Amino acid sequence: MSNEILSVLNYMEKEKGISRADMIETIKSNIEHAAERGINAGQKLEVSIDSKTGKLSAVVLLTVVDSVSDSTREIHIAEAGRLSRTTPKIGDIMRKEFNPAELGRIAAQATRQGIMQRVRQFEKDRIFDEFKDQVGSIVAGVVRRRERGDVIIDLGKAEATLPAREHSSRDDFATGDRVRCLLLAIEARSGGPEIILSRSNPAFVQKMLENEVSEIGDGTVFIAALAREPGFRTKIAVDSRDPKVDPVGACVGPKGTRVRTIVKELNEEKVDIVRWHNDPVQMLHEAIKPAVARNVLRDDENRRLTFEVSESDLAIAIGRRGQNAKLTSRLIGWRLDIRKEVRHAMTLEKKKERAVSGLSNIPGIDGVLAEKLVPKGFTSLEAFEDVTAEDLVDVGIEAAEAVRVIEAVTEARGRVAPLSPDAAERPVPPTPAG
């Protein structure tokens, strides 16, 4: 018995990390409880174990009485006198030596079960203590097997579960693959604490970026916002506390090495890193790229941005299954209303008004004269190239006005055009119809 107990104590201490004192207390309490439930149910035992030799000794506690009604708990005063070196009194508690072997097979089995239960409980406690401070951190492990869609990963000192809901469609694991995950939580279960991992949680990307970018580690650059659609796209907005440090460049890394490491870990999921702005409109222009937002309307009360994009940018702004728009909305924290930009054809009357306005800006040509010139085809300064006063008279402009126009145009263009001396004397022909 002593050798068996000593072997158990040594094994538990070296292999399982359970202290010798803890195991001795476990064995003692299980033997004592077994005695209460065994052949002599109701007996009160005191068990002691020598930590060095493993020697087990036990005594049964009996109350001294003058009339015995329960032999498992009482002893007659005469019997007690024969066994004791002192003179016992009624009511004294006497310790009588007891051989644990008398407890039989049932007691031994109960003790064994108790020891195994303590080992399991110790394993649960150890797992919790080992990983409770790592919740929210990146851990690495090896894929062991699949169970109903979940992936079981060996972390070295414990097995963890990567539920089907916590990894993306791009993740395809084979037994023996080494993977990195976010330690999401430790959940209490009937069989003990269960370590839950995640690769789809946005914090997984955030922690990887923090591990890859030293500027984030030292606090120079920080992640202001992050939105993710696992397996498809992640948008990250970063800012810098040091104006000399480009936050986007720091996160992307030389030739994209830093962000490329993250993209590879995510199995080629797209990762967009943009500069953070407190102004939601500025943030919209950053986050919606390469699409260009136009005519942005801001509704602060409802935290809504309404804007237009060109027809060619519409598909880009919305993205596959609306992902780009959804991620941009989450990143900014405002709802988005995206509309296709409508370009209205300019009417003939509108074109005429713009031409009249343009000519009126030339010193020497007023609005009345401009309205006469535009219907004749003179809609801009360039239209007067190689035109003389005679030409204007020919199309119905009065001679004096024609001279004034040419002088104004010449001055505006920085050169002098010759005028015919009789231009002012020529009769004005009738204006053609239409």
C-alpha cells in the first residue's frame, strides 16, 4: 500500500504538476468518505499519510459510553479502559487504530475514482489559469481533427476549439497544419473550461496588425476604426500621434511587406488601410476609394451621408454583394445612401445664356451687344479669329457696333486688327431669316 501511494504521489507531482500535499489531502478525504459509505457505514476515520514514505495509517473515532447502541461510533467504557493508557470518562473521544484494508474493494474503487476526479479538476483549473490572461491575444497551434464542422487545435498544454462560425470560407485546414487564431474566450462547460478560438473576429486582424507594425506597438500609430467581412474584405482606418509618421505607410510596410503578411494569413482576403479623419465626409472620400464621391449631403441628426458616384464607379462603391458600402458605413459609423450621378444635357437656351455671359465679360461688349453676336455664331473669343468689322456688318451687325466689337476683341486678345476705312459708311444689309 505504501509503495503504491508513494508512486501515485511521485507521478502526480512530476507529470501532472499536482503538489504532494494536495494529493495527500485528496487520498485522505476519499478514504474517510469511503469509510462512511462502506461496510461499517457511519464510521468516523482520521487518515494520515507520510509524504516521504507513503505510509498510510488510520484511526476510528469512537465516543466512550456506558451502554453501546452504535458500535460504529461508540465504545463501552470498560473496552476503552483496556485499550487506553489513561482512564477514559463517559463522553471522551477515543482514537482506535484501524486497518484501511478492512474497507474492502468498494472503498479502494471509490478512492481511485476520487483521485481521478481530482486530477481532472486540476487539469481544468490549470487550463483556466494558463490561458485566462491570454484572452484577446494571438495564439498558435496545430490542427488535430474536425468535430461536426469545428476544428480542434492543439495549443501545446491544452486543446482548443475553433467553431465553424469563427472561421471564414477561405480557411481550409488539414490535420497537422499550423495556424494562428485569436483566443476569443474561455467558456465554462460541464466537462470543464473550453478554450474558444476565432479567425473571423475583427479583433483577429487588429491583433495581427499590432504584432506586425512596431509603430503601433510603441503607440506612435493607432487603429482608429476597423470593419470586416470575413473571407472577403477588411477596412482599417489608422492615424498617427506623430505628424512626421505616415500611419498608412507604416502599416503597409516597405513594398507592402507588412500588410502582405496579414493578407497571406487571411488566405488572400482583401485588406484596405486608409487614413483616419474625424470629419465623416473626409472619411467617406478616403474609405470609398477608388470610387469618387460627389455632391455629398450630410445629415448630422440621423448620421446619414447621401452622395453620388459616376455610373462607372457605382459597382466599385457598392462592391460585391454590397460589401464595400457596408464596410465603409461601419468604418465611418454613418449610414450611406449611394446614388448614380445624373448628367443633364445642356439645352440650347442654356448654351446661349452661357455664351452671352462669356462675351459680356469682355470689356467693351455689353449684354445687349452680346445677345446680337451669339445668334450669329460668335459664342466665344476664339470665334473672332480672322474676323473683321466688315464680316460683322455682313451678318447684320451695325457698322459702329462692329467696329466697337473688333476693337474690344483685339484689345482682349492683345493685338490690333486693321479696319477698312469705309466700314462705318457701308449700308447695313437686311438680317437673313432664320
